[in-house]
Amino acid sequence: MTQDLLGNEMSASEEQLLAVYEQLKDLCNQDLPPVAASNIRAALALVHQAVNGLALEYEHLSDIGV
């Protein structure tokens, strides 16, 4: 994806932020020790705010099981 949800071209930083978001979502689906799983979910929630605010991705974390 090279465009955000509004049709604007994404910057390299926005693409990197979206990649981090996707990596955190993937980590949430892995079998991690409780302390790691809890912190990954917390990090995902924070990054989700940036990704959602920049219109890079729109989804509710509860809809994806987080």
C-alpha cells in the first residue's frame, strides 16, 4: 500500500510506522510469555492511535482479538 485511507501518498516514515503496527499485530498472535504478551499488546495500543490518527489503517483492536 502506498496510499493512506484518504488517498494521499504515504511518506517513508508512515510506511515504516504501518510496518511496525503490522509486526506488533503479528506478535500478538504468537505464544509469548505473559509479560511479553502484555507489553506487546500495550505497545500495539499506542501505535494503533498513531496509525488510526494518520488514516493509515482503520480497525478496532477488539475486532482483531486484541
